[in-house]
Amino acid sequence: MIRRFNATGTLARTTCPKRGLHLSECLRRRALENSQSPRQPNYSKGSKSRGGDTQLDDFDARNNHSSLRTQISHSSKSHTLPKQSHSGINETQDDSRSKTIDISSMRSFIKGGQELARAEIVTNKRPKESGNVRKHTVSPDSAVTTDNAADFTKLAGIIKSKKKYFDIEQPHFNLDRPNKEILADIKNRSESTKKLQYRGPSSSWKNGLDNYNELKSFFKQLPKSAKINGRVMNDPVRVGDLVTFGHESLRLYIVAETPKSFDSRVATFLSDKGEIVFSSFSNIAYRIPQAIPGKYIQMIQRFVTKEQKYLDSPPVGIPDLNFTRSAKSLPLELQSSSKMEATSETEGEVSEYDSNDLVISQASSQLLTNSNVQTYIIPNAARELYHGALTEISNSAFQKVHETNQKLEGLHRVLQNDETGEISAPRSISIFEILSKLNANPTLTSTSSIAQLGISPNQSVDYDAKNFPAADYLSVLFALKKQSRLWTIQRDKASFSPTKVIIWPLAQISHEDQVIKILQGRGVEQIAQHCVAKLVGIEDLSKSQLYSDVVGMLKEYVNGKFENDPMVSTTLISLLRRVDQLLVKRGKPISNDLYKFEYSFGKAYDLLTRLNEDINVNPVKWSAESSLPGQKTSSRADAQETYFQYFDKVLELQRNERDDVAQRTLNDNLYHDDPLDDKRIDMREVPIYCIDDPTAHEIDDGISIHEENGQYVVSIHIAEPSSYIKPDSVVSRIAFEKSSTTYLPEVVFPMFPQMVSKLAGLGNNLIDTRTFVVQYKMKKEDVDDYISDVLKDRSQAPDSALLNKIKTDIYDSSEVKFAIAKRFRQGFTYDAVNKLLQDDFKINQYRNQSASGDSDFDNLFKLQHISSILWRIRESNNAYTSGQNKKLTVGPRTANVVDVDKEGSYRIQLPNSDNHIEISSERSSNISTQLVTENMIIANHLTAKFATDKGIKILYRTLDPKFNKELLDEYKELIQQGDIDVDQEKLLNLYAFLTRGIISDKPERHFMMGLNMYTNISSPLRRFIDMINQWKIQDYFLNRVTVSDESIVGIVSRLNAKNDIVRNVQRQSTTFWQLLFLKLFNDQNDGNLAEKLDLKLSLRSNPKKGMTVAVNLQTFSSVNAHVEVSQELLEDVSSGNLVVGGLFDNSKLHLKKIDVIENQVVFEYK
């Protein structure tokens, strides 16, 4: 059996007819396409066809599925069937005319012929006279009748030659024989088929595989040896991983092949039953990375082999999703006459169907008989190797579910108190911590009576390094999903498998149960009436506690908390439905047209917005997972914010104004003196440029350049809050839990109290400032000569010799230092630097005199060209950076109308608010951005090198997608476009293959940076990894230990987990505001969204394989956009008016659905 999956959608959900075309429809389309191409050669009685085969036999073989239609050629002069011959019936063919006949008509036609034949046998008793031909007189008025009679006469001759018993499905098969002969014939045919299509390929495959016995032994041990740990979860999907599809099944599949092109999103998987599955990585539910070692990868890739077709025998394999065709795919008897070259179709959103649908599988097999479409099989010998192992792991996991379920209930009670003593707050916890504690049988432990506000970095425990049986991991995931009231599994798109869950407090669960119990009584009607009364403007409503509780649950419902909780979900949907009914009665219904589903999360969001006086709120603020302060979702986050506010207040007080509590607060959090005072160098006279956005919340880096002994000395100055804040302080603990500053388009949630930025931030030229300095040098002559060459020819690029020389000089001279700085140049924002460096007068002055008369210009001009050299060094190592980004902000603006400017920036005012959504373009390739970016990157890289050389155990940042050869070659070709902007469609395809950057305790390469190692040091005011690294390097210089080496791996685990949450919150926020912008614009412009906004929608794939086709929506890249497949769309693609990667005609696009919560935009094309 064969299972096929949507390349970009979900797995085999055939119960929903709107999710994709059924395979039979796809096959019907292909059959019609094939019928329009030149027919295969005609074979006379001398060819190797099956004995007794007729044109009717071929017709039935190709049309086993009753819903399929094909064309049968006939003579242009008469409607006669082919003449009979001893070996069958020769096909007489004239391509000038054809007649379309369906199966039911064909059967009626043959039935009539059989009856006519029997009638002639009864009435015609005399023997035939040799050479005599029966003649008919035909009048013009009865021409059609006579033709039909002639057809039946000839058909009667065929039927009489076919003996008494006749099988319409197998007309060549003689049923007149004794049963014993028929049975023997069936057995022979079956044995021949097994030998040719099963045993033969299996034997050949086995004989051609080296180390077969070694692989057999490995799979025998796999159920016990298959382990999983948190460290490998961030690795990209590769051949040899084990995966499941769907969260309700533990059936395992082997990854047999990964995509070989960025244009393809489909991988090959092998099921335990010998099925070949083509599917997108996005359909993976659970994954066991590296279950099969890398040394067996090439063997696993050989598990899928091309099938050799045999004449007139339906293939047992399946085609790939591109329906690759070649002459070699034909039966051997047909290959010599075929001149066709290998072709394939553009991959699209293929139809979904159940592999257990026998009718569809038979139809697929019959249509591919004698075709040039390549099919693939898994030899039986290959399946026998892994079948038992996969089945045993799945069975073992399922058998453990009951026991695991009981243990999880007990563990949930134990975990009500976290490490800080907090009991009432939901929190994120690693699945590997759960696995560890399940095996350890933990018990309730006493905690401090006073809950702490966070844990110290030194208290971090590493749960990710320990190996756990794969069956245990699957069992825990399966049980966690069943206990959706206690835990919420957090999706992890980068790992393609869950690694974290949210644990919900028992008190909150109990309270929600009480609310649901009330709603299931008469509460739904009460709350619905209350909501409707508020919506229609009835005043003096008493706001009940129940109403507040239900609103809170609706907010969590919008964020997907109850997605796997049918009891809560159905109750809340009943409430939404009742509100709809009451609003309809009052003539104020909420439209259903634009939602993804009738009662989607988006509908609940719109109700909440209307109840909030039509003021839109970012729904991630309602999520307990986000733990954002001031949103009434986390008492812990609110308490932490209160502490920060108190700390800020105390720090602003003069010493004589502080009481004992205030002074103790400062003493507990801050060093009394600078611990590195005697290590600092004096750089007060060196001008430093802190280039940033004018609205930046933290200024934590700057750059300087000065001359020293015939060299240019470039210093990257970084704020040093680590020299003020103690690692075990409360401020540090809270920042550690936050992991980083959270940037939402409408608000920023800082990692540190505001006064820390004032205390340690850069940019104030009135006070001495401590800086962490990364310094490198290069020969003045080399830089000056390069600048001179560029001024003569702007297209001049540094050659490889210069790049290698400067790279060597940088590595040899790089140092980490601590300094005191003061001379911060003022007013140098990104825009100001761009304007200054494009001053033609100063450039000409510098060209003629090697100086412009403006020292700031001279310094920045040199740094500009040094940064271009730094980029060229990274570029030579296959680094890549996108040339253009979009900045989205939500805040006050003076304009109150929709504003679409010529540069592709957009602005729209929010309803009932002074705030606007604004989307603007930002080019990362402009002068000032490159100047800052390249120097921060080299500072991070050189710090990683310094720590590695000195043996300092710090945190590193790594990203390695581990591309196969084909993808790596395509990537190199892509980045060779240089300064030319890469097509956004290609970028999206590339990004889909990239894993996320992660924190690691090992110096490993950062692929996109083009560097062999990388860390973070340049933003300590907004990233906690930078703080850890500063403390560790300070410990090295001071020969002390404030952050232990043993805690590093635990810190890695915690920071990665929290960074994932922050990243998701930021991404979801951007997506929400982009979708809301489109929805508001559409509402204000009578639905003519695409044309009036001049959207740029490009086709991502072939549209003929689904009900909708994915499109790329430029500027709004976070939006999941589709276009419905219409006949007009298919015609435009077929005619070449629209191609994959091409832009749609906006006049034909009409918005049909937009769901701001489900992230769905669907256009009609007409």
C-alpha cells in the first residue's frame, strides 16, 4: 500500500473534502493529459503482448477505477471495432477522430453484443459458406442504425470466439476451462508476479548490499539501543531519524531521503509496513534524531529502489510527487521505440488520500501500467531488516502509556512547587526534566516559606545531556497529550518534536473546572446574555466574577491552551454559538465568512475585541506562556516587575536618602567597587561612535579607531553591567529567567531594570564609563591602499591575497581588554552616519588629501571600508545576509489615514485608538548598518576564539543546517549573486531548511555567519548569554569563580528553552499585526485589498494538485497566504501567463478569508 501526503499541509485527512483533491481526480487529470500526447506504438500479433489481448483488454486495464474516463481511437470512416486475429485483435487506429466512452457505456455495449451473439447462434443453424458475405441494404435515413448493427455484428463475432463464459475485467482469461486448470493458471500467474515484482528485486537488492548482516544485527538491537536526549533535538532532520505522523499514532517511519533542492519541501519516509511516504517535514509530530548512526546513511538511502516495469503488468510501486518520467521507466519491450527524455513536473500541493483505500491504489496502479512514469519500491529484504525494530519500539511505547499516565499525575503534584518555591504560576518545563524525574520517582520536598523571584545561574541543572530510551520519550509525549488539563505541549518547529511543556497549577485547573461546570448548567445563557447586552450598549451592567473568569478562559482559548481539551473547547464554542444566536435576533451578527473555521480562535478574538470597546490587543499578552509583566497573566512576572521598579527607585536615591532595606537591596545586587579597576586601560581620549536607532532602549556597544605604530587599532566597546551586578543577585536571577529583552511591535519588556541601562550603558560623554573591549589591528598601509583603489573605482573589491593577509593580522593581534571610556560622539544615528558618509564634498577631499578636514568623517570612512573587508572575508566562507528587512511598529502617529508611500512602507490607524501599525523597509546593506554589524560580528567571533584559546568555558552560539551536497551547491550558487537582492521566493525556500541558532557549550561553526565559531558578547543589556560570558572572562582575568564550569550546561538548557518562548512570542506578535493590518485595510476599502494595496503575491508551486496553492506575500512575509485553485488559474498557468515564482494579476485576486489568529489569508482568483 502507498500513502501520500500534502507537501506543505497536513497528513492524509481525507475526511475533509476541502483540504485537497482526491488522488482519483489528480489521476483523472493525468489520464486526460496523457491521452492528448502521442499514443504508444501499436503492437501486432507478432509482439510480446498477453495472449488474447484486445483493445478492450487494454481499455479495461487502464480504467479499473470506474470514475476514470479515457479515449478509444476508432476509424474516421466507420464506428467499427478492430478486426479479430488469432492472437488477439489488432488495433486499427486513426488519430484524426476519437470517441470518449465511459465504463458503464462500454459494459452496456458489450452486453448488447453478447445478446446479439447468442441470438445469432440460436437462429443460424446452417454452417457458414466460405467466402460468402452477408449483405445489408441501407437507406440514407437509417445510416446510424445500420452502423450500430454492423458494430453489433462484428462484436458478436468477437463474443462467439470468446467461449461461453466471459469476464469483462479480464476478457483474455479463458473461463471455459475446468476449475482445476483455472486455479493452476491463477497460481502460475501469481507465482510469476511474485518472482518478477517481489522476490527478484528483493534478491538483487540484498546481493548488492554490502554489510547486510551487520545492518541486520544493528536493527535487531535497535529497540534497546535507540536513545534520545535534549542535545540532539536541535539537529536538523537527516536520514536515519525516526519520526511519527500525527499525534494520535505512535507508528514509526524512517527518514530515507531529505530534499535535494530548496525548491522541494518533500522528504522520503519508510513505514514499518513497507510503504513509501512522500511528505513535508512539517507533518512530523514526534522525532527520534540520529536513531540510526551516520555510518548506515548510504545503506538506508538504498532502501528505496526504482521499480522495473513489466509489459501489461500493473506496477506495485508508486511514483514520486513530481511524477518523473523517462524512457527507462517503460517495460523493456517498449523502451526501444520511445525517444522521450526524463522530465518531471513542478512540485505542488499534492492531493491527500488514505493508503488503505484499495480502490484508489488500484486506480493508481492501473493507470501507470506500461507508462513512462518512474515508480519506486522497498524490496522485501529491506523491509524485513527494519520492520521488527520499528514495530517493537512503537509497541513498547504504547504498552508503557498506562503506567506513564499514572506517574505523570503524581509528578504533576510534585512539580507544583518549582525551585524558587513558587506554587501558583504556570511555567515551562523540559520534557527531559520530566523523563529524568519520572525515572527518579521524586517526592514532595519542603521549600522555603518565602518564594524567591528566580534561581541563580549556578543552580542550573542539565537535563538535556542524559540519554533516555526512545520508547519512554514517545510514551511520555502520548500520555502528556491525554492529560491536556495538566500540561500543554509546546510546539517546537525547529526540533520537529516537542521538547517543552507548560505545567498548570492545580488551583487554576480546579477553578477552571468550576467555571466550566457552571457554564454547562445555566451559565452559558447567563454569560451570553451579559455579552450581548454589553455589545448592544445596555448600561449599568453589574460585572460578575463569572464573566471575568470566562473572559480570562476565552483569552487562553484564543492562544490555543484548550486545543486538546474537548470538554472546555466544546463548552466555550457553545457560548460563542449562543452569543451568535442572540446577536442575530438583535440584528447585529458577527460575520463567519472570513474565519478559517466557523468557530475558530479568530471568532473568539473578535468577540473579546468587541467586548473591549473594539480596541485591538495583541493576544500573546494574554498567554500565560509569555509571562509578560503587567498583563495579569503571571503573578510571578508581576512580582518581578515590582522588584525592578523598587530597585530603580532605590538606585536613584542619594546615599543619605536610603533606609536599611534600600541599602541592603543595593548591597545584595551590586558590587561595591569595580572588581576590574586595576585591569582597565585608559581610553578616555579615544572618540567612540555608538551608532544606533534614535529610539533605542539600550545603548550597549560602540566602535572606535585610532593609529598606533603604523597600524589602525579598531576597538569594539561593549557595555559592562557584569562589573556592577553580582551573578547570584536577585536582579541577575530575574534577568536569567527572562533570558533576554522581549521586543513586541507595540511595547518592549526589558531584561534589566531601567536604571541598569543608565548605570552601565554607553553614550554619556560626561562621565567615565566601564567598557569590555575587543580589539584588533591591521596595517595602515594595507587599509589606505584599499581605500585609494575604491575611490578610483567604486566597483573595486579586495582580492583574496589582501583578505588572507588582513585576516591573519586580525587573528594575530586580537585582544580582550577592559577600559574606561568617556569621549562618546553624539548624534550619530544610522541615518546621520549614512548622510555623512555620502557627502560628496568630503569624499573628494579625502580622495585628494587622504583627509576631509572632519575627523568624525575620516574615522567613520575608514571603518566603513574596514567593515567591507570584514564582510568579504566572511563572504568567502559562504556567509549570507539578507539585503532587506521590514520593520513593524505599533504606536502613536500624527496621521489618521491609510498611508502607502512609494517605498513600500505602509501605515494604518487602529480603530478607537491613537496608535498606528506601520511597516517600513530597512536595508541591512546600507553603509551604517554594515559598519556596525560587521564589527559586532568580528567582536563576537574574536571573543569565542579568545575563550577557546585560553580554555575559558563560555557559552557559544552555533547554527549548522548540515546541508547535503546538493543543497550546499545550491546554497553557494544562491549567495554568489552578491549585492543583487535574492528573489524572496528563493529566500523563503532557503529559510525553510535552516535550523535555528542555539546556545551551546562547545565552539562549533555558525554556518550563516561563515565562521568556525561564534558567541554573543556585544549586547549584555538585552541578552543574558552575554552576561554569562562577561562574568566567565572576568573570572579568568581575576582568577576567581563566580559562575562555575559545572553550571554551564544547565545554563545552556535553560537559556535555549526560554529563548524559544521569547522568539515565538515575538514572531506571533509580528504575524498578528501584519494580519490585522490587512484585515483593517480590507474593511476600509470595500474588500479590494490586493489591488488597492498593490500587494506582491507570487506563485510558490504548481496549482493543479490541490484546492488551494501557497503564495508568497511580499512585505507580509509572516502571513500564511493561499489562492484558491480555479479553472481560470489553471488556464493562466497552462498558457504561461503565470509561472511559479511569478506575480499574480491583482485585479483577479479577491479576498475570501482572513483569520488573524489562525494565520490564514485566502484569495479567490477570477
